[in-house]
Amino acid sequence: MRRLILGFLLLLLIGVGAFFAEQREFFAPGPHARSGHVTIVWIKPGERSAQIAQQLQRAGVVRNAALFRVGVQLRGKNAALKAGEYAVPSGASMADVMGILIGAKSISHRLTAAEGLTSAMIFDIVQRNPVLVGNAGTVPPEGSLLPETYLFIRGTTRQQMLSRMAHAQQRLISSVWVKRETDLPLTTPEQAVILASIVEKETAIPEERRHIAAVFLNRLRLGMKLQSDPTIIYGLTKGYPLGRGIRESEITATTPYNTYVVAGLPPTPICNPGKDSLAAVLQPEKSHDLYFVANGSGGHVFTPSIVEHEKNVARWRQVEKKVEQQSGPETRVLATMAPQQAAATPPVPPAKPVARKQSRHKTHSRHLHRHRR
């Protein structure tokens, strides 16, 4: 009987010692980072606790995978460990590491799709992102993606990112469409997106968007052609910078996107408009203006009168002539950008209108009036 008691006490002492030893090891400072102040660890979805422990040991985050696994099991946290990309601080204890993986404090990455980019350009940005995984699939329809900065974690697929952009655009359109002005000459949300894409490309100044939207809406009400240079350029290059003036032959050509010839809206958006351009189209400024032209300082001057518009055009021509004399004719033509550059930077938005009868040259230079965005 005494031997049994002694044996029990011995086992108890061993158990207590093991418990305190495990506690000491599990909460003791861990290895220092091999470089810097943190160690980046990627735990893939579907990995079990044993695989996770081995991955942590290989990364130098814990000294002993078996001890980490035992510690997690003793605390009943096996199923709580989550996949993700983690920044583990140098010297973090196994308890700290477990807490990081349970809390799913995964590293967030950013992807920015700027306003005014076409769907093909955004598709290219998503396809070239080194953190996203998988194939992006096919290019989404024009105007179907919401330009925004998106946060995502490693392991997100390219198709998931594009789907997220499309759903964000659908939610936005649904929310702003119900708040639209009641007298708009637009009958569907799709028409609103088309016009918003034109507004997006017509100005780089946020304060002008609602005014420019009002001009186009007024023209639609009166049955006037929109006469928007960005629509011509989209028909020629699918949104990439033209790199030269618009030719007279391109202004008079009958194409679906030539709003100098075809009445009403083009068949599709010409880019992916941002939130502000959509809001501008659905809640435009109160104005009777029908014309606008560059003012020489990055913005535009507006008027409801063709007579005043022609005077404004003449003033702009004088500004343009002075710039040309001071800097040389080559400054009037923008350098052609490579598709890769254009995908990362919104294409140069063209400037607006000179009345059609004002254009007497073979090469039309209206679209050079806007500054680079």
C-alpha cells in the first residue's frame, strides 16, 4: 500500500513538473527573427495542426514543432488555428503565435483600380498582381467594375477580386439610382453608367463633374449630339491614349462611339467611372449650359450660347498658340504610353468642345486641351 501511495505521489510530482515545464516553454520568449523585426509566415488553407507546427518551425517562429502542437492541443485550440499570412514579431512566444493564428490577424494587401481605367486595364492590373493567385478569367464588361482601393489577404484569387469589384459596382449603382433626380433623360442604370464614364473622362477636376454632367444631360433632352472626344478615342484605341490629335476623318466617320455623328449615348461605357461621376450624373448641377471648352488652366468655361462658346474657343486658341510658340509644336502632342503604363495610370482625358464648324484642320487638336490626370 505504501508503495502504491509513493508511486502515485511520484507520478503526481512528474505531472506537476511537466505542467510547469510546458507552461514555462509555451510562454517563454521564442526565437529572434532571422532578419528584421518580424517573420512572415504563410499558412495555407486546409493545413492541419501538425502541418502548421512544422511550417512554423521551418520559418524559425517556434523552436520545437511538437511542443507547439502539444501546447495548442492542451488548450483545445487545434480547430481555432486559421490559415493566412502572418507577421510574427521577433521573440514571440508560442502562446503569442497561437493567439496570432487564432485571431486571424492576417496581413492585408492593397490593390488600387483608379477611376477612368477601362475594364481591360483593371483586368491587367489584377492579372499582374503578384499576391493574387489563379487565372483572372475573361475581361469583364466595360463599366462593370468599381474603381477603388481594395484590401485582400494572400490566397485571394484573381477571379474573386474581379467578382468583388463587380459586386461593389452593382451595390453602388443600386444605392445611387434610387436617389436620382426625377427629370433625368436616363431610363436605366446602364445609361447612367455610360454617361458617367464620359463625365469621368471629360474632366480631372472634381468640382466640375456635376456641371459637365448637366451639359450632357441638357444636350440629351434637346436631342443634340454629345460631341465628346473621349468617345471617339475609345472607339479608336479602347481607352488607351491616342498620342496625337483627332483627325478630321475620325470626327466625321460613322462609328458606334463617334458622338459627333451618332445621336444619344454610345453603346457601352468608355471606362469604369468612379463614385463621384456616377453621383454627378444622377444629381447634376442646375444649369442651362450646352457648351464647354478648356480655359487654359486645367478647367473649363461653360456657356448656354453658341455665340459665347465661339468666343471662348477663340480665346482658347490664343492661349494654345502662345503655348505652341513658347514650347514648340511637339508639346501639343502627348507621348504615346505603353499599354502597361496606361493600365497603371488613368489615360489622358480629352478636353471638350470646339463647335464642329470651328474645326478646319486635317488634324483635330481638341483632345489635347486637358492636363494629364
